[in-house]
Amino acid sequence: MIRTTADFMIAPYETIEALVGLQRIKEVYFEKDQECFPIMENGGIIGILTRQDMMKAHPNRIAIDAMNGKFAYVKPDTPLWSAQEILKKNNLAALLVGDPKAVSGIVTPDSIKRELAKHTDLLTGLYKTDYLYYQAMQFITSGQKVAVIFADIDNFGGINKKYGHIKGDIILKEVSALLLANISQGTSLCRFGGDEFVLIMPCSQAAAIGFTKAFEQIVCDYTFCDNIPITMSAGVVANETWDQDFSCSQILSYLINKASLASTLAKKVKAVGRTDKIEIG
């Protein structure tokens, strides 16, 4: 479920010997349309030559003079999001998948951007569920407590029928923006599907309930497009201990499902006139 470097690395790839001239390398670049080249010397990779390196250097230079030496090795099972963090944190030109003795592919900032685009909801700009599974893995493997919030817009189907899907899309974008503006650092957010949103918070159940109540009030007080009245219902579930017999994805799937059922119950409670809006899984 979580994409890894082995899933989107550039392979096969061309390498360039250290003494090859840039003019020849540019010819290879246009032939192969490869984003960057590992530079070889004495059978080993000593640096990375990027498109930017080629553009900045004099055409009479050789590869070893123009290359960018910043790269790192990562394992094939390195998650997409980890690869992104490694590149950004260390300002690297590329990641080499494997080890110095055997490199199976290359990961570049551009290849990561292309992959991230597949995991980003086009309407709201929020990540899709793969990101949640990665974040949950980080929390669970580090032993942190986790709360899951499953929230959706009340009667969204009726809103689409009454005001039209274009207005419905605007409301989804507005709700997404409100969530992003109000979540705390460390909280992970995704559009789960339709009008449903899932948040993972490294906090206690009580703290997650406090956030949910506050956010539901923010939604009630907010002026949406055409003054369309919007309310939301949510379910909250927390797990502070982890059964080692289950994988991270199994644990998160269980928590999301439980929070979803709690959200459905919250809608039923609201429908019979009670003021409770949050149900605890």
C-alpha cells in the first residue's frame, strides 16, 4: 500500500565516465531523456551530474568538473515520503537505490514530484490515503499514541442536488482549507473520499475530541459560498497500545473503519435532535 523507491525509481539508467566531455553528455541526455547521470570512476559512482549542472558549466568541461557530488544510497523499500524527506533535508541531487556495490535505480526530485502528484487529490490539494498509512507507520513504530478522526459533511448529497456539484466542489475546497489552517503540527490529513476526511493525530483521545468539537464549531461559524449552511459530523477513536501481531496498515485500517462507524452514529444522533455531534469509537 505504501509506495517505495523500488516502485518509481528510474531504471534502467545510463552512467557516464568521469572524463567524458559535456558536449557528448548533452547528446546522451537528449537521446535518453534521463534526468541526471551517475558519474563513474574506477568502477564506482563518485557523483551526480544533473541537467542544471550541464546548463551552468562550460561546454568544454568534463563530467567530473561539472558534477554535483550530493547523493545518498537508500534501500529499495524506502517509502516515498521518507525519500522525499531525505532529499529535502540534505539538499541532494539524487538518491541511488541499492548500495555502492549494486545500484538498481535512481530517484530524483522530479521523479518524486511526479509520484507525489499521483497521491494528491486534484480538487482539494490534500494527500490521499497512502500518506496516512506512511504517517501511521511512523507513529506506531515509534510507540506513540494515535487518535484517528473520521469527519464528513452532513447531507452533502442533498447540497449537491440543491446547489449543484460546482458549489459542492467549492465547499469541499473550503472545508479542506479550514482543516489545513486549524490542524496542529504533527497532524496528518487526507481526503478519504467524497466529502470524507481523515486525520491522524499523535495525541490522546481526549485531545482529539477537543480538537473535533472546536473544528465543528469553526465550520458552523464559517460563511461558505452562497451562504450555504454547512455542518459536519465526526467519529473519534484512539489506540495507545499496539498488538505486535498486526501490521501498521492493519491497525490503521481497523481504526479508520471504527472511526467511520462512529461518524455514522454521530449523524444518527444528530438526526433525532440531540446536540451531540461526536461519537467515540
